[in-house]
Amino acid sequence: MKTIFITGNGTDIGKTIISAIITEHLEADYWKPVQSGELDNTDTMKVIRLVSNSKTVFHTERFKLIQPLSPHASAEIDGIQIQLEDFKLPITRNHIVIEGAGGLMVPLNNKILIADLITHFASSVILVSRNYLGSINHTLLTVQELRRRNIPIIGIVFNGEHTPQTENFILQYTQLPLLFRVDIEEQIDKQTVLKYSRKINLLDKIN
């Protein structure tokens, strides 16, 4: 079993769609440990709607927080104190795709970050980088922090408008492999997820 943590260079950069594609490709389990806000349309619900295979098990969130805020702030409003020991990996023999909340340095409480959760799970990371002005800086800082923490990085997924100068610089500077690229602006449905999942090959990178 391999645990693959999906993190990004920021918030609202397409982690859920990328998680669905990777989950479909590997026929892996899916888990979103912390959901902040959108409880009537959670990321788990979205991935369920996008995944076609019958092998994936969708595991229940450990925390479902009411407000669409950073988990530490939303948890405080809900009267909850999140601790690392609250999180235990779901029992499965399958690979599991774990989707983070926001970016790497998002706080779960006043001391613990998403990065600490990744280390807690002993996960490898797939980094989602959405192209926008400033994405080079945010992506390189995320890679730098992952490496400082000795967290293995499987590779990078770019999404959004294809920007060769940005993407080529990030790949050259980090020396990380490009796993695939997604045009996040196109209509995303089951067929789109299947299309992308059939174009990629991650098995040789995670085994």
C-alpha cells in the first residue's frame, strides 16, 4: 500500500480534480481528512461523482468543519481542537490518495500544519501547481519546504492555462518530473477524468 498526499502551491488550485484523476488511474482509495466548509458539497462528494471504477473506497472525513476557513480557525469556531493523534490512516490494502486542505503550510491548530500531517502519515507527495502570476515563487517555496522536511516528492502536476516559460523553469529548477498537465478550465466530468487517467502512468513512480 502506498499513501499519496495531494498538496498544492495554494488554495483553490484544483487538488480535488487532480485527486480524482489519480484515484481513477490507480483505482486507489480516497480520503479527505479535513473538510472546511461546503458540507453540502464536500470534496469527497465531488470525487465520488468523478470516479468511475468500482474498486475505490471513499473513506469518511475525520473532521467536517462548518466554516470555509483555514482548519485551525474553522475548528476554533466549532469548539474543536485538532491534534495529530486524532488522525489514523484508514485500514486498507489498496493505495490511498489523501487530499490536503489548502497548501502545505495551512494550520490545523496553533502549532501543527498540513506538512506535519504528511509526515505523520509517512506519505509521498504529488504537488499540484496552478499557473498564475506568482506561482513560480509559491511552487518553489513549497518544494523547498517539502525537501527540508525530507518528504518524498513523486512529481508535479500543472493545471490551468499552459504557460511554458513558467512550467519549464519550475521543472528545470526543481529537477522534479512532470507527471501530467490538466486544463482545469475545460468541463470536468467522469469522461474527462477517465480521459486524463488513461493518459498517465504513475505505477512505476510509486512502486
